[in-house]
Amino acid sequence: MFVAAVVSACATVKEVPQGSMQAAECMADVLRPTPDTSEIKTLVMYDYVGAKAAVEYRFPDRLGRRRLARVSLSRETDNEAFYYFERGEGRLAARDVNHLLLEWETKCWVKEAEPILITASYGSTTHSP
């Protein structure tokens, strides 16, 4: 009975697409020569959509404390050529963040997702005396 429960539970978990894990591995490979980064690894994260590939690493902040950075990958339906990443924990660590983003885009076909901006508009009412 226990085996059936484990098999049933495993069958419901979505697998991460192979291309997504390859992109995450490529991102990790680009990070490895970056000075002061450590504990670079790829992992699988789960959210309401399902499983996603992610890259996690540590780097020192200005005070020398080791900070965690994590990015998770997804694919946009309107652009199947690229994967997109969202910053999860922390900020991107690199002496030149723009260079890191350019390397991820050109070597790994991964771009940063555009942030979703939520704005509120308030209706105006005119009061006449």
C-alpha cells in the first residue's frame, strides 16, 4: 500500500522540461568563473504552475556577509526561442550585472522577465456647489 501511494504521488508531479534544465545549467556555468560567487547549483522549484528549473548561488555583500540569490526559469508562449528568469531571493551578484545578463542571453538564450507593473487609477468626481 505504501508503494502505491508513493508511485501515485510521483505521477502527479510535473517534470521540468529538459531545455529548461539545460538553460539553468548554462546559467550556472556562466556564473562559476564570477569572482566571489559560491555554492552555485541548479535545482527544481515548485509553485502553483508546476515545476521550474532554478539557479541558486551565494555572494558577499558590501559587509562581507554571504547572500543568497535565486532565479527561476519559465518559457513565454509568445517567444519560444528564449527562456525567461525571474529574480527570486536577493539581487544578481556580479561586478558587472549588465555583462552577466548579456552572457545569459547570448550563451544560454535566457532573458530577464519584464516586471509586471500594477497601477491604480482613481476615478474623479466633480462636486458642484
